[in-house]
Amino acid sequence: MESPATEVLFDTLREFGRVPDEMLVELSEHIQIETFKKDSEIGPKNIRKNVIYFVAAGIVKGNYFNQLGKEVVTGFWWEKMFIITKDYGAIAEPEHLMFIEDTILLSLSATSIDVLTARYSQASRLSNKLNAMERRRLRQRAEILLLPAAEAYKAFQQSYPSTRIKLQDIAHFLGIRPFTLSRIRASR
């Protein structure tokens, strides 16, 4: 019998299309399930590169600190979302994964992904869909960042679980000062 977290993953994958039961059985042998307490983190040295994480429960914030020591929030992921880590080498700041709530993460290593895609054509299609979803997520963030602050906050509220995220984190995601965000909220 699969864990509830694994069942959430399988149900999500089935929403993408037909997934053979034998592939899910093999997938369950490859995934790791980890639980993280609120306010804990995975630092840059411990984030495995080229791994797919699945958020079964909770919220995760991606962030790094720029050369001036200011926090830059790169994204938020919540239930039924995938976090795709890449090895960007020296071209990007090291990113942290912070847990805004108690969180259950499932992970699939690059080696496991290779094994599954070699055996199942559906795994390759799923991988392509996940990469397309990640590109849409990044494009959506870029579009929000181009908006004036008040419009950006409104767009954020429509696309993210804003009531579950600290205002300071929202401000750092939008690239504005927390004071500016407080002013925008007060004017509504």
C-alpha cells in the first residue's frame, strides 16, 4: 500500500494522461519521501541538482541572497506542484528551499528519471510536460515582475496562495520593499 503522499503524486500524474500501473510501481521504488518542519530549509549545498521534487503538502519558497545581502525570492510551490532543480553552475546564485509550512516532499533523482524514461515512453512525455510547466511558471513570474507594484500584487494574489505566505516574502518575490507592499494593501 502506498503512502498518502505517494497517492497524491500518482493522482497528479494521472491528471496528465494515462500512466501505466507498472510504471507507478517502479516509480514508487525510486522516490524518497521527506518531511520538513515549518521554517526549516535545504541549503544550496544540500539541494540535489537535476532532481524533481513534488510537494505533497505544505509550501516551499525558493530564495537566495544577492551580493548586497538582500533576499531575492525566486518562487513558491505548494500542494501538487513540482520543483525542478537544475545545475546552473557559476551562472546563478546558490538557491535555498525554505519551508513556509510543515511540508512533505517527494523526490526523484536524475538517475531514477533516466531509468524510468528509458523503460517507459510515458515517463519521457511526463518529463516534457513538467519542463513545460516549469517554463510557464518562470514566464508567469517574469510577467508579474514587469507590472507596476500594485498590479503585480493583484496578479500575485490571483495566482498564488497569498494568504499562506508572509507579506515580507511576497514583497521580496515582487522585488519591492515590504513597506511599499504595506502601503499598497492599506490603499485597498
